[in-house]
Amino acid sequence: MSILVVSASHHGASVESLNALALDTAGVVKLVHALTGDEQVSEAVVLSTCNRTEVYVQAERFHAGLETVVTELAAVSALGEAELRQICQVYYDEAAVAHLFAVASGLESMVVGESQILGQVRHALTTCQQAGTVGSALNSLFQQALRVGKRVQHETSVGSAGRSLVSAAVDVLEQRLGTLAGQTVVVLGAGSIASLAAHTVAGTGAEVVVVNRTLAKAQRLAEQVEGRALPLTDLDRALAEADVLVTCVGAPGTVVGVEQVRTTPLRAVVDLAVPADVDPAVGELVSLVDLTTLRDEQVDTASADEVQAAADLVAGEVSDFLGARRAATVTPTVVALRTMAAEVVAAEMTRLRGKAPDLAAEQLHEVERTVRRVVDKILHQPTVRLQAHAATEGATDYADALRELFALDPERVEAVSRSRLSVGDVPRNVVTGG
């Protein structure tokens, strides 16, 4: 069993395709339950953001697992299986580990180094843990990915720059319109992206008006940025006094249409939602900045050196993670060997008690301690070196040699493996494609 990732992202999919694949929490839960209901998949996590929808599974076999993922992904989206096969990239085993670490670090984001992705990865893991579809394999992988993402944020200039889609959109706005200082900006929504948008535009000196279906949430956000709050029913009134609209609701269907914009003084609309909130025809009336704009204009400001430094950190973490996983594969052999040795000691002590019944308990105890110390010292270096060699990619299978030399019972090794390790934790090969 191995880790398989099927990814649709801004790298190969259109915004329209990403809109069709966008899943809310209920959609994610439905999908992971459908995936783990198949005998080919034992664990599943789905990451769905404005830039990507990705399915991570622990699969019994590559091709069968891929079939399951594509079938179930098509069932919960508006895309057919043939289209999914065209736009999705596939990562397997080592490549899957490297991909997730890069995603969590912001290196695969539309704006390289963007900070929101780490929280989105954490939310995806938590959601699927609560759905009961995460076991030890995906849990250890995602937990390590979160740690790697934190390292990139704290230790590299890419991560510490605080980049985001919102800041990139504001940069584009200011390039087109000039400064936002003194402008009235309506922020539609009160979620995490809307909150970031409100704080970002407030930092430019703009006046912020927060509009949301739940007025209390709008008021809380407005207070944080010294702005005003209005209920969703007053959206038209807010737009009648606005220079810019920033929307990030992501509700099914169009939230802002052409006729709503036509009679307003709006100069620009920013749509960061998936699915899109704004009718694309609005772009014929005012300046429209959406995910397609941000992708096509390549707004990322990270330098090649900054990206390389972060990529080197991630590559080191991937190597360490895979090395630890390879080393873990020899644990059943080591345990089985030490168990066999302990049984030999126990059998010989039983024989000694039968042959020398007059030995005092203290003497027997000392003999047993001595024999066990001898056995431990003899086995120490071979087992330590075995684990060290196993961590090296492409190393000789010394564990197999050890099993052969000591005639270890294969069933005993397998029993230890089932009880101590998650099957599939250890990557074996790589399959990538699109």
C-alpha cells in the first residue's frame, strides 16, 4: 500500500475547472467517505482551496487506487473522468511526499510563499480526521508537512514575506488605479480571506465597508479595521457609494451580476472566490481582478534565490522523512530478532534451573542478567547499522539478509509489522503524470 495524490491546480487546470471541483466541508466529507468505502483505499484526505483540489489516499494498488479517486472525484464535481485525467497531475510514493511538503510550504501556490496555505492544509487534515478517514500513514505525512511549512515560514524569506493572493490582488489594483488611500472598498464576506482582504485594504488607507449575510460577523470584522458594517440586504446601497468591491464568498451561483455593477461608481472588482462570485461579463464594465488575472499576470514577487533556498529546505525535509520511513521498515526484523534472542535466553535459563536446582535465586538472576547483557551487546551494532543502512536510498536489503542468516520466521516478522507499523508508510517508487 502506498500514498497516491491526484491534484487539480492552477498549474494545469483552468479557473472554470477549479470552480467545478471546489468543495465545501460537506463536500469534502462526502468524498473521503466515498473513497474509503472502496476496498482499494484505506485512508483519505482532500485539500480544496481557491487554487487547487487535491485528493490524498493510501491505496492498495496504484492503478486501482487511481481509478477509484478519478471515479469518485467525477461523481462529486461537474467534470467527467476524461477531463479529470487531462487536467490532473498524479504523484505516487516519494513524489507524493515531496509534493505535499512543497504545497504546505507555499512553493506550489499561485503566489509563491503565500501564508494561507498552511492553515488550509491543517483544516483539511482536521476535517478528515473528524470524518474518520485518516490513519497513521496520512496523519504522519500531514503532520510532518505542517512542520515543514512552519519552517519555511519562519526560516526563509519566501515564507516570512507574508505574501497572499489578497496582497497580490491589491498590488494589481494599485497598478491599475493608483493608490487606494481615500477610496471606499466594499468587502463582501466575513471569512478568513475576507478578513485578510479587509485588513490589507485598510492598510492602504482605504475606507472599508464589510457586507455579510450575518451582520454580527460583519460588525466584528469592521471594528477590527475601523470600518463600517452592513447586512447583505444592503449590498446595492453599499455598492452605490463604493470605488472597489472585493468579494470572497464562494457561494454556488453568481453573487454579483452585470446589472448590479452597471449603475454604480465602481472602478474595479476583485473576485477571489471559488466558485467565482462575479459574472465574468462585469469585466466589460470595470477593471476585474480574479484568479485568472493573478495567474496570467504572474504577480509573484519572490526572487529565484528566495525560492531556491526554500526549495532546498523542503528537499532536505523530504529526504529525512523518506529516510526515516525506510529505516522504519526494518523495525519488524529487528524486533523479531530480539524476540527470538530473548526466547533463546529464556529457554536456556529454564534448562539451567533443571540441571542446577540448588542454585540460589540471586545466582540465577545474576546469570540471566549476564547472558542478556551479552546478547544485547552482540546484537546492538548489527541492528544499529541495519537501521542506518536502511535509511539510505537504494541500499542493499540487509534486513532480508538478517532474516535469512538467523532463519527468522516470516510470519513472526509480518505479525510485528502489522502490530507496530502502518502498512504503506514506506514509499517504494514514483509515478507522476498528468
